[in-house]
Amino acid sequence: MTTIEPEITIEVHLDADSAAAMARDVRLGLSAEFKELAPKYFYDDRGSRLFEQITELDEYYPTRAERGILADRSPEIVAAAGDPATLVELGSGSAAKTRHLLSAMRDAGCLSTYVPVDISEEITHDTAQCLVDEYPGLEVHGLVCDFEHHLERIPERSGSRLIAFLGGTIGNLYPDARREFLARISGLLEPGDRLLLGTDLVKERRRLEAAYDDAGGVTAEFNKNVLAVLNRELGADFDLDAFEHVARYDAEAGRMDIRLRSLAEQRVRLDDLDLEVAFDAGEEMRTEISSKFTRDGLEAIYAEAGLGLAGWFTDPAADYALSLAQRVD
Ligand code: TRP
């Protein structure tokens, strides 16, 4: 636990051996009949920069839509959430979008504490510092951890809380993992607490597929960057030009299915894993799913986790939704 200023506390709970975890994950994913890589390995420095670029593409509407909802409707969201004293944000990063919520809480006179939860210690420190300057009297209690594993570390409650999970990241979890994650969040919610969840919505295939396969090729570059990460971190010899980016909407499953397709029959070596992997010509390896939701579908998902819908906010085009949920006991 480090205290930099009286208003700032930051706790770090990172797994001792993330390199070993990555080696284990990748070995499992590449040894399976249907190969798959976990999306968290996209985000090295270059991957994070490419993702920033994606969020600014004409084709990629989710980030803009979510920011628009927060910019236009944060006062309504905060009121519907019952004027919470604490904002907990899972995957806070630079908290760019969060300021709309914090400002609405300040204006409503309820703002006391911000709890950013993020995997990057540096960003969490910098963000905390900026925010205590911008919001006089704000307490920041940051948590540096992988929120999929350390949700229980969220500090004890003093006043009601709003737990925000933005960016549509819930859509990147498979249904089982999503169920487990929401059940754990549900377990953290006390009467009066709310979850604020960002979800991309079902829409025409053409727009969904364009959002994940832009004309300029930034998304293709982002997707292939995961191979460069494996080359560097695991001593692999993936040839990035021997794979192509594939982004298809699976309407039945209600999700984008993002893959890398091997352009030829080839073998790839991962020195650090002492593993050789064969790809057939045309073989596809999944790198991410991104589920798209409907209001009814989300209500059913909430119900399974003991949650009830308590607010529904979309952009004018209804491309994207921020929903509020609360425990129903
Ligand atoms: N989580 C983002 C999403 O589902 C990430 C993303 C955007 C992404 N474009 C991508 C992941 C392309 C893989 C490939 O929208």
C-alpha cells in the first residue's frame, strides 16, 4: 500500500508470475483442436496505441457512442443510481470517460470517493494525481490488479456505490465467464449499490463487420500485433504476413468472431514453450469474441446473476447501451 498524498491510496495486487500465466494460456490455446488466443495479450504498448487509433475510426462507433451517452446523460444516470458516494471503475485506464460521471456526482453533491481498478500501476497513479487536483476533496483509493481475479479487494463501503464497467468489455467474455463475473459483482452489491454496464447492441451485420475490419486496415494490424507479442514474449517466430485478419458476425451466437487465418500450411516455433504448432492453409485461430446484446437478452443475463435492470440509457441511434442494475433479493 502506498500513500502519495493524503487523498490518494493505491494498493497493488498483481500476480507474482504473469509470464508463467501467459506461457500456460498460450500453450493451452495453441494446442487445442480449434486454436485460440486470449484477448488480453493484444495490449502491449503498440497494441494499446493501435486500439486508441481504432476508437477514433469512422467505422468503430462503440467508443464514441458510449462517450456521447456519458457526456449527455451522466446527471440522469447518477440520479437513477441514487446519488452514490463512491464510483468504482473496473478497467479505469486514464478515466477519460469517467470524468462525466465524477462531475455529475460532484454537481449532485454526493461525490466522495473514486476507486479506479486497473492493471497498470503507472496509469492508476497518474490518473489519481490528476483527479484529486481536478476534484477538490475527492479521495482516490486505487487498486492495481486483474479485476477478473481480485474483485474482492474492492474496499469496504462507506455510502452507496456505483460500480462501472465500461467499454463493452463484458462482451469479450464467453457466456460462462460472463455469468461468473456478474454473479461475483452481484455478490459485492449491497442494497442501494448499482452496477453501470456498457454493452454494444445488436445491429446490421454490415456495420458490425465494418467496425471490426476498417477500410484503412488499423484493426487488421491490431489483431496481428498479438503475434508480435508472442514473438517477443515467448520467443516465437510467427510471420505476421502469413496470416490475415478475419472479422465475422455470428448472428446465431450474437457476437463478432475475430480470427487470424493462416494463408499457407506452416509451422510456428515457440522457443520458450519448446512447442511447435502446425497450421493448415486457411486454418483460422480465434483471437476475440465481442458479444452484441439486446435489452431483453441483457435482462435475462442480469436475472441469472440475481440482478434487475434499473436504468437503460442509449445514444440517439440506439447503437450502444449503458444500463444500471441492482440486486433483487
Ligand atoms: N473490446 C473491444 C471490442 O470488443 C476490442 C476490439 C475492438 C477488438 N476492435 C477489435 C478486438 C478488433 C479484436 C479485434 O470492441
